[in-house]
Amino acid sequence: MDYRHFDRDAVNAPPATAKILIAGGFGAGKTTLVSAISEIRPLRTEEELTDRGVGIDDVSGVDRKTTTTVAMDFGRITMRADLTLYLFGTPGQERFWFMWDELSYGAIGAVVLADTRRLADSFAAVDYFETRSIPFLVAVNRFDGAPVTDPEDVAIALDLLPGTPVVPCDARQRESVKGVLVSLVKHALTRSPQPAA
Amino acid sequence: MSAPKDRWFDREAGPIVRPYAVTRGRTTPDSGPYIGLIDVVVAAGPLPPSGGRLGREHRRLLDHCQQPVTVVDLASDADLPVGVVRVLLGDLSECGALQIISSPPGRVTNERLLRDVLNGLQAL
């Protein structure tokens, strides 16, 4: 008797899953973007406390506490019965950087949501994805009162590698967000190794 | 008189048992492969005899994955932190009660998956 054996025919084909990261500075509109296009669900993660949390988390009197709860949410788009896309907003605060590796593991790509009034907030995310060769694009979120910026200027300001798309975005509008995600996946396809002819 | 809204009741007050109490202090699975956030898991038929030592939370998780489900959805459904779910899934997998169907590791370069996602997005 072998309980480890799993009869694949006993269930329908397992669903394929994919994920896209939504990065950007605090207040750039990540949650707005995710909720504009997907069913949003709460998630708790219990993370190891690192020294980066010291001074922010009050750890006095709980010397042996080594984990802290991080509340976040994620978006789910059921595309077909056997295909689901997940959207994960990356935690904006610097002390949650250690979660990015986990979130980016196996990701199709990433959207860096930028606010032209605070472009410097996007540097860290751009650097992270460039270093790890994760396909990404920069989506410039339209904030009321923010100056309209030429995509080329944004590319220069962020010192993007040639070929990194910069697209306009209204994180509140489903169609706009859809367009951004379509652009990202198309970009990822151009980066995908071509099968030998 | 304090306003009732200042008080937290039931689930809003948070878990009574600290999350890692249900894993007996373990923060990572005892063995087995890395379990990713969007990996799909499914209960693998009847509970084996060695399943007798599984706790209440193990069984609760197993109830939630009678159909294939991703680790994040499972954590959200069960209202448990992902780290805890991962440890419990490791236990379930080890005793044969669960099948972990891993997603592709590392960067996704599967052109077919990308095309499927592209078509799916365009059809929204």
C-alpha cells in the first residue's frame, strides 16, 4: 500500500497558476490597481523579525519573539477553470524587503507603479528587478495635479535599461490596468527564450 | 462609558493561540521541497494510518483542499499565516495525506503559459 502515490486521474487537470508583482513606493496606488481588475483577498504572513524591524516594532519585553505578522492582500483573476493569475503588491516599507524574494519567486514579471511627483520611490524596485533579470515595466500612474511627463523623460530619470517599457496608467480604471498587464506579458514574451528553429 | 467600537470581539481580537503554537514552534517545514505561494495542493485520498497524529489545524487545512487549491488561497480561506500553512502542509505531505503540485521554479520562461495569460487578460 502506497499512500504517497497520487492518482492524477482522480482529479481534473490541476489548474495552472501565474503571478505578477505590483511594486512601487508607499501611496503609489498598488492596492488601487490590484482591486481595479481582480477579486482582492486578505492574507496574513508571519515573517521572521530581522534587525531591520528593530526600533520600529516594539520588541521590549518580548525578547523571544522572532516573528511578526504582516497583513497584506493579493488579487486573483480566474481566467479559465484551469488558469488563474495572481497579483501581489509588494510591501512598500523598506523593512519588508526580505519578502520580495518570496513574492518574486516564479513570477511572470512585475509592474513598477510610479508617481511622477516621487520618482525616487521607484528606484529600489527598478534596481531589484533589473538585478534579477525579472521582466518589468514602469507604469506611470496618473494622479490629479501631477505634471504630465513624457515616458522618455521617466526612462531617463529612472535610468532604465534600453527596451524597458514605460506606459501611462490610471490605477482606478480597469481597462487601463488591463492594458498595463497586457503590455507587461507581451514584454515578458519578448524576453522569453525562443525555441530553436 | 467606553464606546463599544473601541473593543474587539471574537475574530477581530486576533487569534487566541499564537500562530506558531499550532506548528509546535516550527517556522519551516521539517523536510520536502520549497512550497511556493502559488503552488497547487490537493488532498490525496483517505487519511493514512500515520495521519492519527495530525492535529486539528492539519485536518482543517485538509478539509479546505479537497479540490486543488493554491497555497495563498488556502492561507486566506483558513485565515492562517502563510508560514504556518507551509509547515502544516509539509507535515501533511510527509504522511502522504497531501499532494503538492509545484509550479515552475525560478523565472517563468514558459512561453505557453505566458501566451495563455496574455489571451486571458485580453479576453477580460
